[in-house]
Amino acid sequence: MPDAARLMAAVCLAILAFVVSEMIKPLMPESTAFGYFTWLNVVIGILSGWVVMGRRAGRGITSAINNGLTGMATLVFWGLFVQAANEMTRLAMRNRYDDVFEAIVAIFEIGAEYGLVMIDLGVIATLIAGAVLSGLATEYAWRTWR
């Protein structure tokens, strides 16, 4: 059921996904073609906010902060998974894998490599601060517009 808390969570995580995606671009090699990288992460942020954070609003301030951190963790997990699967598909179209199992394992290997790129103080600080603010904003929206 649509409500203000779900909308606020979706908007907050979409903004967080956009900001962090733009922060990650300079950390990648110069030859990287990003394509729909940022916009795909924004869609993942909208879905994570709506589904994960929005339905858990209204449980207090401490739970709001935990809700924001959970939403951020969901955003990072699905973002890494989707981007790694996209890269695996690109490599599979160039016949880099011998069988299906090797391609599936490559998703996790590529995701781990992308996760190592994300280990940057600015990125981590932005994710944590954005998660806390998103959780508090979602809680505020739930309390104000019930």
C-alpha cells in the first residue's frame, strides 16, 4: 500500500544511489564504459527503499536508524549483484566462459572485485551518513503523514 514513508524511503535511497554511483565512477579504470550504471542503481535504490525501508517505518528512532542501515545494505548488495551479473553477461557474449557454472561463479568474483573498489573512506562515509538520514527521514514521514 503506498504511503508517505515508502515514498520518502524510495526517494532517499534513490538520491543515495545516485550520489554514491557518481563517487564510484572515478575509482574505476578509465577504460570502463558505464552505460546505464547510475540509472540502474537509482532504480535499485527506489525498489530497496519502497520494499525494504518503507514497510518497516514507524517503530521508533533507533529502529529508524537500523532501518536506514538495512536499506543501504540491501541497496549495496543488489547493486553489486546486478552490476556483476551485467558484466558477466557482457563477458559471456564474448565466449569467455566454458560452461554455465563458470559464468555463475564469475558473478560472485566480479561482485567481490567491485566491492573492493567500494572500500573507500568517502564512499563508506557517504553510505553510512545517507543511510542514517534516510532512516530518520522515513520515520519522520511516517509520523507526519499517516
